[in-house]
Amino acid sequence: MPELSIAVGDLKVALDTVWVLFAAFLVFFMNLGFAMVESGLCRAKNTVNILAKNFIVFAISTMAFWFVGFGLMFGDGNPLVGLKGIFFSSGADNSPATGAAYAGVYTSLGWAGVPLAAKFIFQLVFCGTCATIVSGAVAERIKFGSFLAFSFVICAVIYPLIGHWIWGGGWLAGLGMFDFSGSTVIHSAGGWAALAGIIVLGPRLGKYKMDGTAKPIYGHNMTSATIGALILWFGWFGFNPGSTLAANPAAISHIAMTTCIAAAAGLLTSTVTSWVIQGKPDLSMIINGCLAGLVAITAPCAFVSAPSSAVIGAIAGVLVVFAVFFWDKLKIDDPVGALSVHLVNGIFGTLCVGLFGDADLAAKIGTGTLVSNGLLIDGSVAQLAVQALGAVTVGAFVFAVSLLVWFAIKQAMGVRVTKEEELAGLDIGEHGMEAYSGFQIFNNI
């Protein structure tokens, strides 16, 4: 009965589309989580500035990715860059179902049967996440306009180029590198861009003492930070399972399970590690431990077993605590721990595909064909070698280009607010308002 076959096919496309868009909306909701975490972990006098950055960055991401980034990332071209579909040329959304009309334009996305517009929305929210990672690392001293300028460049050019290498049919994809939901493409890339920005900006006033030791600068609202972390954990159930781009029951349920287990393991080990090292369980470390587990499982979530995800998350929770102290020793001032969460654990998560990857499991749930099993599964090194190559080359490219862009912005418009503005707070200096106008904030009460 051909009519029945057509009806079943249409129903599958409809269900896949609803799932992909629902997952995209969950990832979009993570913008609120990032805003709450960053503002909570920073000082009250900079809250308006931080909220404004996290709000407007998605608008910039949308326009930059729509204008040029989507074509550079997913358009057909060569192993380095997409050359078709820029400005959505040759890609007007006139196909209600499979998107077959885009053959020869966005071939790298041809495996997913949902309409092109759904694919764009899902990839857009990923792009916005990469830019948002930078915001927390450069908080409390960057000029608002300079941050907006860098956000446009990373969304229009930097992120799409490395995304093309891995997700757009580029050279790393050809070698067999897998990054299912973006430990490298999104998280470590955002971390490398943030590190370049920190180096150009320098530390906040008063962060380091004369002897070089770090002085703690406490966040003003840990309630906000905790709510933000829970929102991010919730949003990650769209971030990772949504990357199937189809309502595949076996895949999305397995990925949701590994995602949740890794987050829980990271939260617990960061709590214990902080407790041992600092003498008390630091809530900011607990929050970042959960996020570290989520970042680390993002690349391997579709290729590893539940026990492996627990190990990955547990290691990530320890790594993030030590990384915070490591960056402080180098006088790299990261107010929210973005480098420790996203850069360090983005690299670790990428390598985990080559350490814990299970080719049979991936084939069973339909999430990809690995080059080999992970090193810790049967001693194979092939997948680990490809993952390491990808992590290194993406890191080198993003860091170098970001450093050049930050220096160019510094020369053109400056990157740092004045000493007086920093001391008074960016809310007044940059925006002419206060987040808590009319409230008297007392300490030690």
C-alpha cells in the first residue's frame, strides 16, 4: 500500500522535526542558565553588564550564523571550508520534508530527514553556546562593544570553519574524528577563544596580590548561580540527545542516560575534591563539577557505555577543581571557571571517544561508525590518535585566530574599561543603571 508507506514516512518526518525543534528549544533555554551562572559568580556591580552580554549574544549569533556562518560550516566546498549556501543562497526552504532539494548545497546534512529550517535552528543554538562561553571568562572588565565585535567574528567565521572540519564533511571528518555534540567544536573552541581574550585583557584589578597569589573574588548571588547550573543540566538533555537529529528511541534514551550519569559523577567528585583540598565543599566548585561532567560527556555520549560515562564524569569533576588552581597559578583570571569547565574538559571529552569508545554499541544504537574501539576497551589507538589530532589542530587554529582578532579589536576600539569604571562597576560605566537599584546590600548579616 504505497499510500500507507507515504503516510508513515510523513509521520516520521513530523516526529523527527518536533523532536529536533524541542531539543533546540532546550538548548536555547541554556542561554538563561549561562546568564544566571555568570552573573551569580560575579559581583553585583557588574550584573546588568553580564545579563546584557548573555542576552544580546544570541541575537548576534543568529544574524552572523544566518548571514554567513551556516554556509561556511555546512555548505559544500572543500575539506577546509564550505563555499555554497552562504547567505542561504541556493537554499531557500521550499522542501517540507527531507530537504532533498538541497543536494549539492548542504550535503553534509543530507543524512538527516528533517527540513532545512529545523537543521538551521538546531545548529544555531549550538553556535550561540560557543560564543556565550567567552562571556564568562572575560567578565567584569571588558568593554561591551568589544565583546559584541568578537562575538560576531566567532559566530560568523571561527566557529563555522572548525565546525566544517568535523561536522561539515571536512578533513577531520574524513579521517574519522567524532565529536557527537561538541566537546571540541563548541566547548574547547569557546575555551580557546576565551583564553586568548583573557591574555589580551589581563586580570581584574585586585585579583592577584603582590606575591602573585590569587585573592578570592566571591560571587554575589549563589542562588542565581545554582539555578543557572540546574537550567544548564536540564538544557543538556536537548544538547546531547538532540544531536541525533531524529527521534531515534534507542539513541536518544542512551545518550540521555550517559549525559545524566556523567553530570552526577562530576558533581560528586568535584564536591569531594574541593572538600579535601579547601577544607570545605565550595559550592562554586560543585556547580562547575556538574558542568565539567556534562562537557566531558558531550563528545562521547553516543559511543560509550553507562559505566564509562560514570568514569568520564568522575574524572572531569576532579580535573575541574585542579584546573581552577592551575589557571590561578598562571595568573589567568577567569571569573567563572570557564576555562576549567569548557577548555580543559572539552579536550578531555574529545579524547574520551578514543579512550572509552565502543564501536559495537554505537552501531547498535545507530550513532556512527568509529575508526576503532577505544584504547581502554581493546587496546586500539587508531581512534584516540584521530581524536588527539583534532583537539590539537582545532585548539591551535582557534587560539591563534582569536588572539589576532582580540588584538585587532584592541587596536581599533580598545578592549578594557577604564580603572575608574572597573572599580565602580560596569553597570554604571557601560549601561548607566544598576541591577539592584533601591536595595541596600549588607555584608556579614
